[in-house]
Amino acid sequence: MSKIVEELRYTESHEWVKKDGDRFVIGITDYAQQEMGEIVMVELPATGKVARGQALGVMEAVKTAEDFYSPLDGEVVEVNTALDDNPALVNEDPYGAGWLVAIRADDPSQYDELLTADQYRGIAGE
């Protein structure tokens, strides 16, 4: 059974979102990293404008590659450069050191439209 953190919000495409002041930190869920297997490369976006639903980058595992998406309209203001040298952080600590990007949202109320932990459990089959 995968870990789902109560205070985060989620997307149907298995990203999690944490509100951090005026920024929103984004990663992939424990469920998603378990489904992918050992992640060997993470391609992160450049900073700049993004639209909700837009692919931000790609994660490659031993047997698959998956895009990850922006859950909010806004601007990528930071990327987790530690993943360049250690992409396995996404597997080891998906809700902590394995975060992917931070976005400053154009409309912070979009966060409230994301899935709650209970709603995400239904999607993840937990």
C-alpha cells in the first residue's frame, strides 16, 4: 500500500502539490513512483510560464518513461537540481527530497480544485 499524505492535494495524473507560502511545490506520488519502478533520469523544465495540464518534464525508469504535468497555471520558479545527480530520490523520498518543481501560481484558488487525499485514494485504488 502506498503512502498518501493527508495535508497535500493531488491530481488524477499522480502529482502531489504542497502549498508553501506563495509557492506550490510539486512531485509525484508514492503510488506513481512504485508503479514506475527504479527512476534513473529526471528531465526537469526550465523556469518560466506553464499552463495547467502542460507537461513539465519526463521521468525515465528502467522499463518506462512518463511525463509529469503542471497542476496549476503559473511560473516555474525553482527545480530540484539534486535530481540531476540522484534521480532515485524520487523513489526514496517522493514527498520530501524527491520533489520536482516549485510554481508560483497565477490563480492560487486552482489549488483548492485539486483532489483531497481521500479523493486521490479512490484513483490510486487505496
